[in-house]
Amino acid sequence: MLTTKPVYKRFRGYLCRRCLSREYRVHMTPKDCRYQRVNLCPCCCASNHVVVGFTLRGHIKMLFKR
Ligand SMILES: [Zn+2]
């Protein structure tokens, strides 16, 4: 995926980095993601580190995930 839209559709919200890594079996580091604090992660209800987009390195890691 190139955007976090599929994540949003599947989980009805943006996931935090930890849940994203678990659900898509990819190791996302803090620098791979862009964040927004106003959202809550639908899996763990964390409001920190909610991923709304990827940086270039994140894009490459998520490229073959769906
Ligand atoms: Zn979470």
C-alpha cells in the first residue's frame, strides 16, 4: 500500500505504530511513519504514535503489504 487508506478502511481508523507492525508483520521504526495525535488507535485505544502516513522508507516497507 502507498497510503494508509487501506488501514483506515480495514480497521475503521488509523492504527498506532505498534499495532500496524503487528497486523502487517512489518517492522516500522519511528522514522518510517508520519503521525497525528487527534486519532485513537482502534486496536489498543492509544492516542500516541497513530500512523496517518509513511515516509519514503515506510513506503518501501509497506509497498508489498495489503
Ligand atoms: Zn494500537
